[in-house]
Amino acid sequence: MLPTLTRHALCLLVFVLVVAGVTGISGILIAAEAFDINAAASPVAIENNLPPVWLVAPFATLLVMIATGPLLFHRFWEQHYPKVSTGLGFIVAVYYVFMIENGLQVLEHTLEEYLSFIALISSLFVVAGGILIRIERRGTPLINASLLFIGAVISNLVGTTGASMLLIRPYMRINAGRIKAFHIVFFIIIVSNIGGALTPVGDPPLFLGFLKGVPFFWVFPKLILPWIITIAGLLFIFIFLDAKAGHGKMKGTEPDGEISITGKRNFFFLAIIITSVFLDPAVIEGVPSLQKLFHLPFGIRELIMFIVAVTAYKYSNPAAFKGNEFNFEPIKEVAFLFIGIFATMIPALELIGNYAETHAEVFSVSRFYWLTGVLSGVLDNAPTYLNFFAGALGKFGLDIDIPEDIILFANGVNSAIQGDVSSDIYLMAISVASVFFGALTYIGNAPNFMVKNIAAQADVDVPDFLEYIYKYSIPILLPFLMLIWVLFFNY
């Protein structure tokens, strides 16, 4: 057996090589086909106003530090990760301000996306923190699997963040004394990611597709079969592992099976948040756009969410907050890390988007599936979805900014290039990949980090960044992602 540090170092090397290879194929090395990689300001780069490839380095650095910080320099990382994340993001921002035409507009758009992102997850975090669910049952394989399945269903109604924040604490409580690392990992995979694939409310990429014009009820019939196969398979493996875990040393008296909820008023706040999600000019005609009216980096939706977060924190039941051991550390970590991720990934996304747009004719369904998926695991899955969505539409001579083209694409049209492969298969592949692959790493989806942080604060054993990948993502999740590809997207 190799020493733990040596095994982690080898895993880190493999991880860096894999990420470099994937992002290279889709954004860095592959972009070199479109412009001279040895020239920061080559003719094609200038013509397309693309950033130089080396500007992806801050994102790669942040990714490696997120992976190694808690393991190799824990004290430094715990104290300084906000400075590291914002500092690397600042490097990219400065370059865009002074070296990229329309760089300020790009940064403003990124800020809008970040504020929309943080408004949703912070409001859901605070509101769900004020709802204390007590399940007076001891965790067993069947009870735990049932709770995970319920969480997967609920995530389509309140989003993966909402479902995760509502259920992670009761899930940990019923398993007190027997909870293992795999309990948290399966919760992240099923509830925080794959579960939310059946409605546009479930996961941000699907909601962006809805805003662009994909019919609201298109998602469910198209993705239900991959969802059922993956969720059922994962739950089967979970039950097997949970049965092997045994009963452990349970605390307290014998539970009586009662379920109680403290802080029910917060369900009203939750309803406001979900309703506000649709307050967008693209969804409801006549909704004012604060961005256009006052040039603000947020809209009516985000304003309502921030107000709800403040109101809920002030008026939620104190007993619920106390029972949930509520604090702001999980949302603080997500806020600082993702502001760095949002900023540093701008160059990578632009290179990827340019390549997808200019090479869409040679992209097969398989290539769209795998590139969208793997990049969604290490980049933000929402803009990754949009980039490849735009590329797939271009393959069929359609435009992502024309709602009629979106509906035509979603309903299915054939391409002279692809013959009998209908356009809706491409949208299915991109949709499934952007949601399912979000569980590949902790940074694949915001609730992943939040659940990890909440579990760690409760002294639950959770795998570090690399352990999560080599112990769970690769041996457990990846086979299902390959199975879904073989069954549905092997074109």
C-alpha cells in the first residue's frame, strides 16, 4: 500500500492531466486549430476578439488549489481561500478591462450571472436553514434510499439547492452514529445533481434553456428514462453499501417514527423564491428589466430573492436555526470560490464557445454529450450548456436568439449533415450531460460544496476533492454516464 500522501499526489497528477486533456481538447489545444497558439494576438484571435490561451492559467490554478488546498496546506487555504479566489479572478478581470474589446461588457454580463446565481442559492440556503425537519426513525438502507429518492423528486420543484438544504440535516440526523462518507456522496450525486433533471426549475442549465424558448414541459418526457435508469441504479448500489455499513452506534432512545417540522412559515418564503424564478422578461411579457432601465447588474428576480433572504433570516423560527446549527460558513465558501470560478472561467468558456460555433458541423451527438458533460463537471454547467446549445443549433442552421428556432430544434428537425439524427437528440444529450455530470466534482454544482461544508461542520467524514473523484465519481458515477451514452447518445 502506498502512503496516503503519495496516493493523493498520484491522484492529483492524474486529475490534472485529465482536466488539462479535456479542457485542451475542447478549449485550449483544440482552439489552437482556430488561431496561432504561439501568438497572444494572432490575426484570428484579433478578428474574433478571443482571449489568449494562456489566460486559462488562473482558472487551472484555482482548480488545482481547490483540489490540493484542504489536503496539502489546510491552514493556509482555510484562512486565505477568499483572497486566492478573488485574486485570480482579478487577474482575468484586469486583462479584460485593458486588453479585450468590449471586455467591460463581458465582465458585466458575468457579474449579472454571478448575482443571479448567488441570489438563488443564498435565499434558498437561509430559508431552508429556518426549516427544521425531524424524522424520528433510525437510518436503514431502505429508509435512506427512500429519502434520497424523495429528495430527487423534490429537487425538481424547489431546485437542487433547495432540496439539498431541506434534507441534508435530517438525513445526517437519522444516520447519527453510523454515517459514512458514501452517505454524503450519494446525497450529492442524487439530490444535489441528477435529481433535478426533470423540470427547468431543477437545475440552472435547464432553466436557461427555458428562458431561451425550450418549452417548459419538453424536459420531463425527454429525460425521464435516463433519469429513472440512473437514479434506480445508483439507489441499488447505495442500498448494497448501506447494508454493509451496519447499524453503528446509534444515539438517544428508540425513535417512534414521528415526523415533525419546525419553521413551517418558511415554506411561504420558499414559494416566493420559486415564483420569482419566473419573473424574467423572457418568460412573462411586461416584467421590467432593471438591467435595461437602470443599468444594474441584477433584476427584479434577484432583488426579490435577496429581500426574502434578509427577511427570512430575521423572522424565521430561532428554534429551527438552532436545531439545524445554522451558520453562514457554507454559503460564504460557495460565494468566494464561485466568484473566482465565474471570473477565471471566462476565457475558457469563450474559447470553447468559439470552437463549438466554428466546428459544430463535425460535432457528433457523442461529442456534444461528452464535452458538455466533462466541462460541466469542472466549469459552471449553465454557460457550458448555452455554448454547446448554440453550437448544436448552428449545426442545423438555427439561431439561439430566435425563439421560433429553439422550438423547432426542440421538437426535432433533421440535418443534411447528420441524416436521420434529429435535433432533439442533440438537445437531450446537452441537457442530460450538463445536469448529470455536475456530480463529477465538488465544483460541478453549487450545492455540492454546501452539502460538503455542512457535513464537515457536523464532524461527518467527507472525502476531500480528489478522494471524491477517484473513490466515487470514476468507479460509481462514470459507468452510469457511459451507460446513458450507449443507450441514448451513441451517434
